[in-house]
Amino acid sequence: MVAELRVEHDRWTHRLSLAVRFVPHFAPYTPAERPPVRERLEVGLDGRPERPVPGPSGSPRQTDGTYRFVDLGEDSVRPTVASPSRRWITLEPLPLVTVPATPPLLVVELWPTTSASFAPGTTVIRGVLEGADVAGLLVTFEWALGVLPLRTRSDAYGEFVYILPSELVTGIEPVPAMTLPLTLHLDRGRVASVPVVSVRLGRETNARFAVSPP
């Protein structure tokens, strides 16, 4: 948690208005407990010129992964974010925040795009939805114990990336070599003709799903 903070530069004292931390959606624990995304993101405020105050290294990304805005006055602001590598996106618009915020920390989830790469041993589904109007569909998966508490959306080409954290499925590191059947679910009443995919834990699985017409 980011406590009350005053930032001093060149003898001027600045009051912290808002700190934003961006964390991966596909990770164990609650969003507030997850480590931040490592990439240096482009963070701003919708309709306002202010930018995050630089940290000791000169980067707008602080050592704790936050991006901090100071001296915003009393107002309502909406943070914006962009990934220079195009490997991260948001699924929903960021919330409108009244500043100075109490507490001052806003935690925002990010989702990997199809351009993202992953460390060896990561369980990844790289999926393609085939059919008409398959962009922007909500994607979830179900396993033997119910629907997994993770989601993503297909991009403009019907493609998506879905990561299965090992802590969620096995609780074992490294991930044991095994295959897990998962069932695809979509929103808007759309269904796949063959929704089941066999996922190899600790590997990347490529899957294509023929989707019913809208």
C-alpha cells in the first residue's frame, strides 16, 4: 500500500494525489497482492496533460511499480495506459477516480496480447475463434472443479491468449507433466462446435474453435 507521501524536487513540495499499479490478470492471489507488470508503461490521465512524477532513476515507473501523480487538486480523473511493446492491454476502461484518492493506490489489471511471450514452464492457450463476428467475445474455461476464475477477450481477429497459473491448478512447482481437459465458454450466446481442448501443463497449446453464428 502507498502511504501518505510528499515528494520534494528542487525545494518544491508536492502532494501525492494518486498512485497506479498495473498487475497481470493471469496470476495467483488477489490483484493487490500480485507483483507489478515489469514493462515501463505509458501512463497518463484522460484529457489532462499531467504525467507521473519520475522516481530516483528518472523513470516514471517507481521502484515499487507504481506510477504517481502529484498536485492534481480536487477533481475526478481517469488514468490511461498503453504498452509500448503492445504486449499488454486493458479489457475495460479504467475507472474514474476522485483525487486526492483515499487510499491513494489504484490497482489495475492488464491482460497479455497475442504478441506476448512467456517464460518456459508457463501453461498457455493460444486460441483462435473461427466464424463470423468473433471479435471481442468473453473467453472463460471450465475444468472438473468448475469455471476457472480467469477471463480474457478475443481480439479483432478472433485470437486470444489464456494463461493457467500452476498455483491455481496443481499448487506444485515445477508443473508436473500432465494433460488437463478444459471446456471453452463464450458470451453473447455463442458456442464452439468442439469446445473441449486438452491442455499440456507447462507448455503452450494452440487451439482453434469453430464458433456458432451470432
